Amino acid sequence: MGEAAGDRVLSRLHSVRERIGDSLSAHPNELVAVFTRLVNLGNGMLQSHQIIAEYNTAIPEAEREKLKDGAFEDVLRAAQEAIVISPWVALAIRPRPGVWEYVRVNVSELAVEELSVPEYLQFKEQLVEGSNKDFMLELDFEPFNASFPRPSLSKSIGNGVQFLNRHLSSKLFHDKESMYPLLNFLRAHNYKGMTMMLNDRIRSLSALQGALRKAEEHLSGLPADTPYSDFHHRFQELGLEKGWGDCAKRAQETLHLLLDLLEAPDPSTLEKFLGTIPMVFNVVILSPHGYFAQANVLGYPDTGGQVITSCIVYTWSSD
């Protein structure tokens, strides 16, 4: 039989500060050796690989096996950086994607403090500014992303495009009025004053759907490889401009995507449709040396800082 309901206990998730404090109580000599070694390196910033290297040097392998049962080694391996200002060592710890915790340890007193983000940044700035807080520059970027959607699941990290597509398509599901931002974008899209996608003939969603169906019907009677120049006059009459595709087949595929999106929005269709719209017109390539794209320079040393800039301009003259 399983445990009785009264015997079940919900365990509390301990903070990093508590886990380091428990490790200090259980293995004080080993932890003091690690933090003392970090302090002896002098004031500065240490990256994660440097922290682990100092840990491996300070603690013999046999002793490290004992620490593996505790939480201290896990905390150190999750630390992304350490700020050393004697006698303090502050750690920025990322236990899992999207989650950060900040603590600092007083090596002299073996005290552990939990830090907020502003407190950690202020401590970090002391490496440059010292303890003078009278002229601290603080920039607030919150207004720039106040209305911007933020992922709440770790799996969304690194998949920002998919997350934004899901967020946008969910807004498009509400009602027909929610589709107007997409319509306005297609009407406003241009390149150096050249109208693309939609012209002023289309002012409503119903007009857009009607134009798309007529364009689809027109393209269905053309060979797949018919160039855009052969049907662009008909497209302009319907309110469609360049950007739908360079041939009948590609234009028809783009029309189908938008018709599907207007009928039943979903993240996959939205991503595919936005991916077909020409929006990248300039590509700038920077080279940190002076022999970029030159002939007979293989094996030459760099020129020590010369920057060569190449600009490639893409224009859609036929789609």
C-alpha cells in the first residue's frame, strides 16, 4: 500500500542562499578554501570556466566526491560569473533557462546574502566606480518592452520567432477586427517609396479576400512558370503589387497562405506567410581585416584593425 495521505509531506524548494548556507555548515573547510582562492585572485570578474577551474584546483578529487552529494557543486556549475571584491564573492547563478539568482558570500565571516538584480548590478559596478554611489548612471529600458510579450516557459527560450508567431496568431483568432494590423502592414509595406504587396484599391478585409480569390482564379489559368511581368497589370487592377512571387506558382502559393490565414489563423501559416514577404533589402558584411574579398591574399596577415564594408542590395523587380 502507498503512504497514507497524512504521511505525505510537501518539501520546500530551497533558495540558492539556503543551499550555500547548508553546504557551509556541512563542509566549512572545503568551501572556505574555494572562496579564499577566488578572493586571492584579486578584485575582478571570473567567468564560469574560471570558477570551476579554481574549484577543481582548491579541492582534491577525493574531497570533491564528498561534495557531490550536496548542493554546492551544482550551484558552482550553474554560476555564470563571479564578482570578487574582497572579502565578498558575488555569484550570478542560472539554475535553469530563464531563471537567475544572485548571492554573495563574505569569506571572512562565512555569511551568505541574497541579492536582488539592482543590488547585484550595483555591487558589480563597484569594480569600476568603487563605492561612490552619488553619480550612478541608471537607464530604464522598461518603457520599450512594457507591452512586449514575454515567454513564461523555458522551452520558448531560443525559439523567439515561434513564440511571437503563436502570440500574434492567438490575437488574430479573436475576431475579424484583429486582422486589421496585418492588413495595415501589407498596405504600408514599401521599399524606397515603391509600393509593395497592396495598393490603395484595398481598404478592407472583405476587399482583400475578394481580390485574393480573383487573383487566384486568374493564376489558375496560367502556366506555373509564367513570369510576374505577364500578370502584374491584372494584379494592380485587383489591388496587388510586387512581392507576391516572381512567377505564377510562387504567387499562387503566397495567395493560398494569406487566404488560409484569413480563414483560420495559426502560428505555422503565419510564419510561412511572413517568410515569403520581401523585407530584407540590404546586407552589410563587416570584415575585421583588410583582405576581405580581394584576390591573391590567402595566408596574408591581417592589417590590424582596418574594416572593409560591403553592402549588397537586394531588390525585387519582378515579384
